[in-house]
Amino acid sequence: MNIQHSKLRNLYIPHLATIKTAVQETLDTWTFELAFQDPALRESFTFQPGQFGLISAFGLGESTLTLASASARRGSLDVTFRKIGRVTGGLASLNQGDTVGFRGPYGNRFPMERFKGKNLLFIAGGIGLPAVTSVLYDCLEARADYGDITILYGARSSKDLVYKRQIAEWEQRPDVNMVKTVDPWGVTEGWDGMVGLVPVVLEQINPSPENTYVIMCGPPVMIKFVLQSLEKLGFGPEQIYLTLENKMKCGLGKCGRCNVGDLYICKEGPVYTAAQTRKMYPDF
């Protein structure tokens, strides 16, 4: 069931937000920290891990982006995007102090209550890492509530890794197993991580499926082969949660572009178990 913010006066009218900070993660990827211009909304706004919003580049349109900050944070929220089209190109041209629009939050959420007391395996590829970080941040803020935490993150090359500062922090934590990898053809001088595609590295680190949930996001081709590797390692489809954030469009399921099989990602997702995604093939 979709969870929508009660403060929205009209589903189609965005709230104004100021870019507090703009960080260029890679050559084509940015992270904005946004603060609502309405003081009351700035302090009252809440969302659940896995939900998303629509960010407006005025005069160009909207882009759906997962909310990538800790859900308990008040005063601002983070979104990360890659410059791949007209709207994200317009967002990439903005700077600290500029104004954007925001609609949301939309979508369902990760079942955080189900994860308590369990080992957690986060798997992400490329720009998929921001989509699972709200879950990760919430787990790290209540670290004693969870078992082992492993993060497997891969990108085409070290230059394509996002959240390099956060990755360095996770690597230093004794209560987190941080595994980073790049494609074999993407190794650059000074690389200190693993080398190999995410499904291959996953089988190499050989995580135990016992008492473990998987939280995953990445390109569809990565997800397809990671699901095969997880099955080989003994993970059941109900243990695996995916966010299909790249399938989201208008946020309301009205435009129809989020349709996969007989599902509408904006209305019913973006978070699904692997068991639920099986009926999406071959459309997935």
C-alpha cells in the first residue's frame, strides 16, 4: 500500500525546497541535500526507507528519485541522481541555494520490523547504492538491533563509485563488512578493492543464507544474475528484497510508464521480494 505525505495540499503541486549542498559524486552523478522552504514542513516531514519523491527542475519536468538519507533525520533529506536526460541535466546545472520542487513521499517501504535480529546483506550496483542507503543508515543508527551487516557494492570502475566518503567510513567500522568491487576492465591505478562482476564476487564471499535478509538495488541485468547466484547460495526468494526504483515514473501510477507485466511499480512498489518479481519476467 502506498504511503503518501499528509501535508500535500494537492498530489500534483510540488513543495519548494532549497539545495543546501550539492556534491558531485562522479562525472555524471550528483547528491543534493534539500531543505523545504516551509519551516513547518521542514521539521515535520517524514518518510519510510524505500520510499521516493519527484524532484522538479522548473521548466523541464520531474524526475523520480529515491530518498537516500536516514528516515529519522529532520530538517533536510538527500537525493542522488545521474545526468541522463533533460530533467536530470537541468538538475545537474543547479547549485547550492537554488530552488527545486518536491512531491512525495510515494511508494511502499522495506519491512524494517522484519529485519530486526537478522543478518543483513546489502547488494548494490552503480547508482543503485543510494536506493538502499536509507535502510542502511537506519540499521546503523540502531546497530544493536541487527546481526551481521555486509555491504557488497560494485561499479564499472573506481571512478564510477558513488558515496566514496561513506564507503570509507563503512570500511573503518568493525561492525560492518564492506566489500567493494569494480568490473575487470575498470581497474584503475591504486584500486584497493576486489575485481569482478557483482554476482561473481557474491559467490566468492559466500554469505550464509541462515537468518539473513538481502536488500538489493542495481541495473536489471545485475539483479537478474545476482538472483541466480543467491539461489545457488541457498537464499530463498522471500529472503530477498529489491527496490525497482528505476521503473518509477509519475509516482501515482497514472501515466502507465511504470507498468511491468500486470504490475504498476509506482502504485504497488518500488519494494518487492524476489518471489514477487518472478511474475514480472520476461518484462522485468
